[in-house]
Amino acid sequence: MSNSTYMQAAGEVARLAGEIALTHYRQKVDVETKHDGSPVTIADRAAETAARQWIGKKFPNDGILGEEFPDVRPDSIYRWIIDPIDATKSFLRDVPLWGTLVAVAQGNEIIAGAAFFPAVSEIIVAGDGCGCWWNDERARVSTVSELSQAMILTSVAPFSSDLALTARWNELARSVAAARTWGDCFGYLMVATGRAEVMADPVLSSWDIAAFLPIIREAGGIVTDFRGDVTAFGGSAIATNGALADRVRSSLVEKSDKDIGR
């Protein structure tokens, strides 16, 4: 199966699941708390169920890793990685900065990804060697090369109890044009489309970032974990445009902090 086929399919699945989630948006839904303290609703489960059913019909031999239900065929060559509603807390507060994320992995390499933002009518898709497409137009990261002109984003600042990392983030934030917490999936969309230069999350799950590896890479940017590895499975992420990649990582990551994000 080609990367372009998987790219198109990932976009279809993201739209399908996202539209289902949208039917519950700005509605009163019951909220449960999962073992990790994060919220889950009928919207999350209904969206992921629809995505899994679609994949099962179209790609019956592929595995599925999703946030809300157990893994399916984890040893398959190809695996789909699904986050039915990224930024559920925003979703529950009627904030439109949430999205549905779908990625396809061949082994541990992410070869296609899609992110659909139903409440703001934006979709972005990419496949290795196929480009990155934002609402059917080519997407590119910004060309900003000076930190003093950069917009940097994160989901939560300060960074939990990591005082050293928080200090480095604050130092970076003082050197840029603007620092915002337009976080979760929306922050990565901003980087991929040239509306911000940096998005950083010191702690996340694979389904939070997998879709954005090919999206940002094909748009001309770079995604690594906090160790500098290009992976969706490192437990953290720094996404940047190409021009600021080295400077941002040298600002946020110290060699002695090799375990950050694990």
C-alpha cells in the first residue's frame, strides 16, 4: 500500500471521527475520569469506535492503537494510531481548539498523518514523500530565523514540577516575540502552517503526536522528543520550523536532562 493511499485514508478517517465528535460539541455530555486523571466522554468513544470500524473494513490486516480502547493486532506491519478528541478539556469548555488525530505507522516509522479540527473547519494531511496539505492547499512552516521574531507555544506552562525545564522555557519565552498556551494539537497545526515557530510538550502519549511527525516534516519542519530523537514514542515532543530547530532544542534540552519526557 502506498504512502499516498494511507495519507488519503487517514484524512477520511479523521474527518469521519471528527464529524461524529462535533455532534456532541457544545452539548451537555457526561464526563468520566480515567485512571490517569484525564476526562473521557461519549464523544471520544463514539468517534474512536467509528474510526476503528472504518479501518477494520478497509484495512482488515492492519493494527490499531487508540486512546480509548485496547490495541488490535499490535504485531501488524501497519498500525493506525488514533486520538478521537485531542484536547478533551478544551472540548468540554466549548473551546474550539481541539481535533481528531489519525496516523499510520509502518513499524515504528510514521508514514502518514491527518489532523481534523471540526470546530474551526481545518484539516491537514501528509504522507512521506507526498507533501503536506492544509485544506487542499500546500502547507509550509514559516521561514522565521530569528528568535526575537518567533511565536512559541506549549500546552501547559510552567512544565509541571520540573523547575529546571520550566526555567529554560521561561528563558526562551523572554527571547521571543510571543509565548502562548495554544496547546495540544492546535499548537502543532500552527507550526505546520507557518503561524507559529515552536510547539513543545514535555509529556504526551504517542497518539498525541504521531500524526504530526509526517505533517510537520513534509511542511519543512522538524519534530523530535526531548532527547532529540525523531519518534512518536518518546513521551515528549518539540516541533519547530527548520530555521530555528537547533537553537530551540539547545535552549530547552541539556545533556544532563537525558530523561526529560520519559
